[in-house]
Amino acid sequence: MSSGELEDITMDIKLRATLPGHQNPIFCVEKGYDPHTFFTGGNDKGVVEWDIEKNSFKRILCAVTSSVYALKLIPGTAILAIALREGKLLFVDVQEQKLVASLQLGKKAIFALAFVKQKNELLAVGEEGRLYVIDLATYKSIYELQLSQTTVRSIAVDENSNRIALGDKDGWVYLLDSEDFHVIERMQLHTMPTTSLAFLQNRLLSGGRDAQLIISEVGQLSNNFSFVPHLFTVYGIYPHPVEPFFATVSRDKSVKFWSNADFALLKNMSRDKMQDGHHLSVNAGVWSDDGRYFFSVSDDKLVKIWEFQQ
């Protein structure tokens, strides 16, 4: 596919719907078990399920006792993991709409979750700087690692290289082996908190509150190349499941789409460029499994569905 063809395709990312309903800022979003649904959570007292076909609210999946900072649907199951500000991790069966397990992981917020497929484990990190490893066969925490003395806010897993990347509040990025969780390398890549991470082919992308997006090799942390994708904090980096581009979201209120090949900007979905963009910080995003939709959530209490037409 040529860069011209890629640009033509990405020009067909359009706003499908804006969904109101949350009463407070929304911090996280996750694809649904049913391909026509997705979930959001934030500073409200519940996790919300939305219907893509109807562009509308579907139901409150479950009530929660504190803010929701991360959601992770366990692949191949109907189990949604829900991370709370109070250090609690809930596992909810979205088909039966029932709680199947609840874990207390420390006393402070859990900020990010990741899945390790080959070991059927869920990883959780948060305000206490610890990595928690949860066995999904038993829903028990089987390992803890004090990784940092400050908050760890971001995590990403690369199944191909058996690597886990984590980022902390002091701008450090840690590279771990997913087999035994030993630290392979660590480096202070950002001058402010590391707020987002993603593996892209043989590269690691890290975003920070310093508004930098830094590209490293998977095998070795270094600032091979960096650029400023947003005016403020880069809150999320989301590779498309099929096509050669990725999305970023930021405190500067924008959603942007970039080429994998040369990091060229392909589309800028900001309020400056389009009237219907978010008007406060965009806190998170996620692609649907088939890559047709990108969902973004914001401090403006709105959910937006972006439709990608091939």
C-alpha cells in the first residue's frame, strides 16, 4: 500500500456519533464482548455499556464504589476487568451481568491493565508503583513487584518479543521479560510522567506529559526518534488492528491519526479542525476488534464514535 493510498483511506475517518449520558469526566473505554457494544467508565458510580448500531446508551453494566480508571475485556471471554481508584479490581461477567471476583490490590488507585495471552494473566499497575500479576484461572494475585517508588500509570505487552513496557511518574520506562517479570532495562525517556505506551511492530512508542512521543527499539530503550504529536500530555497510543496507522489522544482535546511508516499526520480530529471535536481533555481511546470504529472519551463527559471506512 502506498502512502498516497493510505492517506486516501484515512481521510474517510468520520465522526459517527456523539453520546451523552455520563455526569462526570470519563477516564477509560474498552471494546465490548458483543461486537456492536463497548464500555466506558470514569468518575460516575457505574460502568456503562453502549450500543454502536443504535448510537445510544444500552445499560449500566454494574455499580462501583469509586472512580474507574481502567477497563480490560479478557480476550476470548465475557469477563470485563474493572480497575478502581480505591485499589480494587473487579471481574464482571458481561453476559450474565454478575460479579465473579473482587481483589483488593493495595490501598491506592489502579491506573492501567494489560493481558498476557500465553500465560492467561492480567497485569495491573497503579499509584503504589507495584506490578500485580493475576492468574485468570483462579482470579488470584500470584506475584507482586515493587517496580517504582512513584506512580506507574501506563503498561503495554508485546506477545511477539515477550516484553512488557511500563512507565512511571518520573518519566522512566521499564522493559520487563513477560516470562519471569525480571527488569531487562530501564531508562528515563521523558522529562515528565510517562503517560502512554504501545508496541508497534518492532518498536516501542512512549508518550508523556512533556508532550513528546518517543520511539525506541523493542530490544533496547533509547530515544531513536521523537516528535511532538500534541500540545499537551499524550494520554493514549492505539495501533490499528489491521491497517498501518495508529491513533493518539491528548489533554489538548484532540484525536489524531498517524502513519506507522513515517509518523506523518494523516488526520487531526480536534475542535480547531472540526466543530464536533471534544472540547476538553481526551483521556482514552480504543479500536473495535475489526478496526472499523475508534471510540474516544473525555473530561467533557462525552463519548465519540469515529468510523473508519475502507
